[in-house]
Amino acid sequence: MCFGNHIYTNKNILLVTQHRKEKAIGPLFENELGAKITVSQTIDTDQFGTFTKIKKRKKSQRITAKNKAKLGIKKYNYDIALASEGSFFKHPLTGLAWNVELVCLIDRKRKIEIYGIYESADTNADSGYIFDQAGLEKFIEKSGFPSHHIIMRPDHSKYKKNIHYVNREELLLPSFEYCLNQSRKKRVFIETDMRAHANPTRMKNIQKATEKLIEKIHCQCPQCHMIGYSLIEKVKGLQCGSCGQASELILKYIYKCQHCGYVEEKIYPEGRYAPMMYCYHCNP
Ligand SMILES: [Zn+2]
Ligand SMILES: [Zn+2]
């Protein structure tokens, strides 16, 4: 499907964001789909949860993004809306900081929702306690400050007053000293600011998730031609090349259309047989 005759060409799409995500999402939608992006100015997206624990996110990442977009549709009476949601955690296998970015498109008239997801170890996500200027400098060095902002507060991560969002060199020391003075335990909780506008690395990952979303928008159902036709499941159980039993490798991909329900299976998408090392029987 090429630019010029796409269903979103010249369509108005609302982007729900308070943190300048239009910088990552807007140009891709405008250049690749010819859509017109309008940014919602008045929806408080922090009500869905914040990284600073001021407001805890209650729903999953996917549901939260979807709810933001749906609120935009309702409030501004748009047919199509975009929203995004990120998460940061330690990767269960590597223990390294990990970022999952998700951008979702809701199309009310077509009754479809499409998600672009991008995962990366490329993040500065970090937090800890500091007690003196040397600790501050050490943290700052690996955080990427000042292009990447930081946050400081007295005592601990759940302290809800005196939160200092630091975006400039000259605010660094005064903020640290203020938080230290306010602290009962004589320590400061410091963290990287993960809000999109305060974190260019995260912004780049949001852009990658947007590219994934656009790939899915380009993908049409072979039966009804609705957009957003996509992989919904990877089924394990590829036959072992040695003993013939089912292994933990992928046997087939399942694609499904949200609109007409058409289902397609692509068998052996990653090869015909599994090497012995992936077999429960040959390599228990
Ligand atoms: Zn279909
Ligand atoms: Zn085997």
C-alpha cells in the first residue's frame, strides 16, 4: 500500500499527549500516511499514572494507552486517536534496564485498535540514593544530563512533596542541597526523568514503536482489506530434526483480522525442523 491513496490521507487524527510525543509520532504519520495530527492540549494524561509514583498506573500498559486514546475520541469527538504508554523494568534474563514502548491507534468508525510495540535495552532508566555531591556527580554522569533530565526528592521514592524536576545545570546543586536539608534520613532519592519530553532516548524508542504501528496499518486483511491485519500468536512445537517430537521452537504464526475475523496460519515461519538443542527429549 503506498502513500497517496491510503485511508488516512488527509484524515484528522488526535494525538493524546502532554509530554511532546508529537515530536516522535507526528512526522511519521504525516510523512508516511499523509494524515493530519492534532495534539490534545487539555487531557491530563498523568491521571492514568506517572513514572514518579505520584499517581500509580492501575491498568496494563496496553489498556492504559487505549484508555487515553478513547478519552481523546470522546472528549474531542474524533474518529481516530493515538496515544502511547511506556514501561521500564529490569529484564528478567539479563537484569539490565529495559524499555517497552507501545503506541496505539483507535479507529472508532472501523472498530479497530492497532498497537505498535518496540522493546529496547537502550534506556538510561536508573534510580538510587545519594548522600553527597560526589554521589550526585556520579549519577549525573551516567544519566546523560542535561539533555536527559533528572528528578530529586528527599528521603525516598514515595516522598510526595518537594519533588525537583531538574533540567538545567545551574539547578542541580541547589536542588540537591534543598532535598538533603529537607530529608530526615540525610539522603536524596534521585532518578532519571522518563517523561518523553525530558528523555530523548525514550523519544527515539517511541518513534520506533510508531514505525511498527505504521507497518501494521499498511498491512491489510487478504479477505476484507481492512487495515491492521497482524500476527496475534506464535505457536510453539516445531518438530525436532532428530527424534521428531515437538520442541520449544515456533511451529506456526497465526494472523487474524479484527474486522471480519479471517484467520491465517503460516506454518514453519522460522524453519522446518528444530535443532536437537531445543528439543525436550534429546536435550532435556
Ligand atoms: Zn478481514
Ligand atoms: Zn528430539
